[in-house]
Amino acid sequence: MAFPSPAIDYVEQRLSPESIINVTQSSIVIPTDEGYAVAEPGYKVKKGATVLLDLNGKMMFAEVGHGRFKTNDGIIEGDALDDARVLGVVTYRVKSLD
């Protein structure tokens, strides 16, 4: 009869990107110029949050403001909001090490 190894008390789960940034089946992973971004479709959109937008078939990131979206291309407000669809709230951005 052997004794159990005391090392078993110190065994930890192996780290993976999925476990660190909590990627689920509903998560949207988007390749970007700098690496990747993870968006969650089920999260509540709050002012100041970064969201993934679909604007007439073009995907872009935007910051949520009061009745408008601020993007790198400018501000989306008024009638242009009718064409914008929020796909999810961006929860993580991962830079590529290349």
C-alpha cells in the first residue's frame, strides 16, 4: 500500500486563453489589426462601454454615449442609428505579440 503523493494538494488547472478571458459558446471573437477582441452579445450596454457594431454590413468598434456612438470614423447619431446594430459588448482586447 502506497501513500498518496502530497503534490496532489498543489496541482492547479492549466491556464488557457479561454479560461483567463472567459470565452463561452456565445462569445464573438473578432480578429483586429492589433490582435483579437472578445464581445459578449448578452451583456447590458452601458454608457461608456465599447461595443461591436454592425453598420450596414461593416463591423466596427464604438464607444456608447448619450444617444450616439463614437467611432474612429466619427459620431453616429440621429437617423444613422437606425442602420446600426449592436452585436455585443467588448469585454477583452488581446494584443498580438507579432
